Amino acid sequence: MTRHMETLLPDKIDALFINCHLATMADNALAIIEKAALAVTGKTISWVGKEKNLTENFKTGCPKIIDCNKGWILPGFVDCHTHLVWGGSRSNEFEMRLNGATYEEISKKGGGIFSTVQSTRNASKNELFILASKRVDALLKQGITTLEIKSGYGLDLKTELKILEVIRQLDENFPLHVEATFLGAHALPPEYQNNPDGYIDLVTQTMLPEVKAQGIATSVDVFCEHIAFTLPQTKKVFETAKNLGLNIKLHAEQLSDSNGAALASTFNALSCDHLEYLSLSGAKKMAQHNVAAVLLPGAFYFLKETQKPPVDIFRNLKIPMAVSTDLNPGSSPVHSMTLILNMACILFDLTCEEALLGATINGAKALGLELSKGSIETGKDADLVVWDIDTPEDLCYLVGLTSINTVMIKGRIHHTNLCK
């Protein structure tokens, strides 16, 4: 049971959820309150507690009452790692892989990330917005209320800015909250194949200052790996980003141990993501600097990987574990957080509680938003989802079932079958 302490009833409320159970995700646990009620004032949660402790006056004075019919309210999911703005399709490569083609063979035939880069460069901003809108809409309908989106399929100034502009447009046109991350150092573009340091100069001297000047990203990410960028190159990007006042994130230790997580930790990164090959020393650095670990089981599954991230080390060191869809066209074309929750349990041996914490409060920590998102606590944003389930564990167990009755974001209901 939760250690949650009820506060005094607020003088004014705008919406009241009754006849519900809560999994608040407070205190790093499911923190369940059964036979509960929840009040919203303006954009924030103003009261949480047992329904029996509400006065009749309080109920009758509320302009909007949502009877949840014994459903469960959880914080809206936080999808803290996606690449969902892209052009083109790579479904043909999926078929090629099924027929035995390797990543290198696909790349030599013009496939892989460079196929997506070319298609994204050729697409107009409006075309990218239309494509990305369908993906965002699918995530929103599955209870995701906060979403991180990375650039990285442009690899030149013009297209990287175009992608970031589309991300801003998505934030303006959808009710969910969108965080933009600049991932210019995602891969080496064809025109710089023999000059990787020259490309890093472009990223640090031209791209990053322009991204900062336009205010269209809050964080900077790098793919530090033997097929991407070296540790010194990554450090150069981080130094520039930090000087510009941007947050740090990292694709780290996905295919090998590059010691990238330890480097990112010294820059007080928000998160390191993937981490299948993370060393104990790298994990200790993450713990020392309070860096979240973002686990991406969709990519692990889709690429048929076998090296699992060191979950027991994360537990022992009390490193927050987030889980995310990693929605992208190449290694994780997954549009379902509940499927990811199941994968996190089956493939990475997380408990249901750990997986649900990963998709809520720990996802918020990976974006630096834990003070406003990711748990049901008074004063936090009223980002809430009412689920027609018997227990919170059903969200990890009932694969493919999206049983949402109500979605509220910052105090406004955007999808409901229940509202009176």
C-alpha cells in the first residue's frame, strides 16, 4: 500500500474522478489506492485519496464528474525515446532480413539508415508532418501523454532543422507534451564518409549553435558506437551542447562497450539509452551522477539481439530504469507501449511494477520532467489515463489490448467513453 497522505480538500475543483482505483507511481512503487477519488483544478492534480473521505458537498459542487466504473487510473505514459519523424519506408528491408540478408548487405544496396536519410531529405516539411501525425495519434490513443522525439534522419543542417520544425509543429497540434532532441550525430552521412571529424565540426560549429538560436530542442543526443562516433567525437559534441545550455542524452553500449555511459555521466546526462553492453564501472558512474537507464526492448527484439542490459546491476545501484518504444523505421517500428511493457518483462526480466514505473515516473526522469510528469501526486500535471482493466499488471500481461476509457492531459479530457 502507498504511504500517500491525503491533503486538505481544495476550495475549487474543475473535475473529479470517482469510483476508481489508483496506481500513483509515487515513492518508486505502484503505490496503489483502492476505492479512490482524484480531483483536478486547472491543469494540475489538486487532491488524491479515498473516495469515502469526500464530503457530499464536494461532489455536488464539482462541474465535471467522471465515474470510472471501478477502472484504474495511472499517470499518462511517458515515451522518452523515439525517432518518429521520418520519410519513406524500410519494410522491404525487413523482408530482406527474413531471407538472410545482413545489415551490411542491405546498406550496400542503398538501404539502412541512409535510405531513410535520403527519403527524409526529399520529403517536404508538410509531408513529414502528415506522416508523423499518424504515428503520434496512434501513441496518444494508447495512453502516451508525454513524448520525446529525436531528429537524426537529416544529417545536414537544412534537414535536421526541418525535422526539428516538424517536431515543434507536432507539439503545437497535439495535446500531448513533446520534448525535442537534436541527434545530428546519429550516423556519418555519405558526403562525409571519409571525413568523420569534419562532420563533427559541422555538428558542433554550425548545427548546434543554430539549433540553440532557434530554440527548437532541449537536449542533444549522440550515437556513440563503433559503427557511428568515437568517444572523443562524442565528448566534443557534449562539450558544445553543455556550453550552449542543452541537456545531454546518449545512445550508449548498444552493440559494444564504448565507455560512452561513463562519459555521458560526467556531463550529468539525463539518460543513457540501450545499454546492453554496459560495464559495471559505467553503471557506477551513472549511479554516481543520477543518470537514468532507458531500456529499449523493441530494438532488442527486432534485431534479434542476445546480450541483455544488466538489469540486476541497475537494481543493486538503484539506477532508475525507464522503458520506451524507440519508435523508428529500422530497428524498432513499434507503436505500442503496452507491447513494450510486455517485452520488458519477458525479454529483460523486469517485474510488472518495474516496467510500469519505467513507462511513467522513470520515463519522466529520463527527460528531466519528474517534478511535473509521471506520477499521480498533488501539484503535478493532470496527465491521467483511465484503464478498463482488473489490475495494473494487465497492462504488461494482456498484449495488444488497449482498453482506455479516458485520457486527460493537463486537466483537459481528449478521449473518453465515461465522462458525464
